Amino acid sequence: MHASAGSERWREGQLYEEPMPDHGAALRLVVAVFDTTFHQTMPPEAYTYALPTALCREHAIRRYGFHGISYSYLTREAARMLGRPHQELNLILCHLGAGSSMCAVAGGRCVDTTMGFTPLKGLMMGSRCGDIDPAIVTYLLGTGMSVAQVDDVLNKQSGFKGMTGSIDVRSVEDCALRGEEDCQLALAVFLRRIRKYLGAYLVTLGGRVDAIVFSAGIGENGSLVRELACEGLEWAGVAVDPTSNEATVRGRGGAIQAPGSRVKVLVIPTDEQLEIAEQTMRVVRQQQGAAQGEGGRAA
């Protein structure tokens, strides 16, 4: 669930009660699992925008981040694959799909992410522009475009769709390999953004990264994107094994780093539905435990 502004007030698996239809006073438990929760551990310097403080407070403007359900799952799954507690791990997580983002994890907790107040910020995506100069918005409004038209351009007509006419990265890759310049440029822009944030997060994590994780549609199946994203990062202890990389597609997860690579490079198929179910069950068990405790005290 994408939370609205003010979602920092919600914790993992927020629970509330509502009347059951046609059952009078009977209640049912409803657990809300938010896509922003994982990012609530970011420090203020990571989530604060350099806008007037009063304005940000009035309108709850801050970096919220998204894909948090996926990142929560990937953090725990990476820990399982590495055989270490997730609280010990520094990770760079790459959720690359029609909507793409990245996340820096220190000690199992999010410290930065590429999406912001909305999912528009950060990486270039299927139809979203990602990072742009904010003044482009006011410039376009000055040309006579409406707010709705500008919003549509940024969210639905940009990214791979705007640059190539297609949101299918496999098709874009094929056209790029055939020499089509628009597709080559789009792929280069996409990769440059990924590599830019890889470098930034290496610095954010103090150069100590246990693993880089690729997930979602492109991350799980795009061996070319993974190869080019990690190309030339040997100085940071990152090297991809070409054979393992090519073989790890179509829902197959695993390690694809080359022998001797200090940083593990993992492909992990994400499972947001399972993560939602597990977070829900944790809240339900906590509620049941609290109810049993109340019953014991009443007795």
C-alpha cells in the first residue's frame, strides 16, 4: 500500500478495528501494511528537503520512499542467503521494474532511498521520468500546460516510454543491440542513474557493503542491465561472473559475483505478497498475545 502524506505516523502492520457488516457490535481486525514503513528509519538529513521548514511541517512534505515491502523481504532473504543476521548487514538493494528504486541498508535498516515524497523521484522508470530539475515543472506550466497535463507527462509519458515508445526493457535492449540510437540512449540514461546511486550508496555505507541485490522484473531477468550496472566497479570490490549472471533469469535467484569479489552480488526474486502475509501474522499474534494477557489479568 502506498501511504499518503503523514505516513510516518504508521508503524509496520498498523492495526485498527471496524464493525463487521450486519453484525452489530462484532469487530474484525484490519491490518494495514504500508510500502513506506521500511524507510522510516532514515535519518533526518536523508528525508528532509531544503524547503521552508514551516511549509514542510504544514503539508507533511518529506522523503517517504516506496517499495518498502519488497525491501523488507529482500533484506531478510539476503540475510538468509548470506547466513548472517540481517542486523549485521550493509546492503544496496535494487528494485528494478516498471517502477524502479534503490535503497541503502545499514545494519539491516534503511538509511536512504531513491524515491521521495512520491514514487516519481529517483531512477528513470517505465513511464516516469525520475530525477529532473524541478524548474522544468514551472517552465512547462508557463507554456500553457495545465497541472494535470504536466503530471501526466512526468508520470505516464516519460521514462522508457517517452524516450523509445516502449516500457518493455527487453524490447529496448533488443533495439539498442540492433543499433537504434533512441534505445541506446534510453538504456544509457537508465544505467547511468543506477550507477550514480550505486556510487552514492557506497559512500553512504562507508565503503563497507556486504551485498548488492537485484530484484523485480528487470533486476531478476535483465542480465545485461546487471552486468553493465556493475561494470568497472572492481575498485569497490564488485565483480560479476558472466556465466552465473546469464544463467540467473526467469525467477531463478542466486549469487552472481565472480570468484574473489569482496562484495556479494545477489539476484533475489521479490515476494511482496508473502511479506505482507508475514507482517500481518506478526501483528495478529501480538494482538492475540495481548488479548490473552488481558484475559489472564481479568481472571
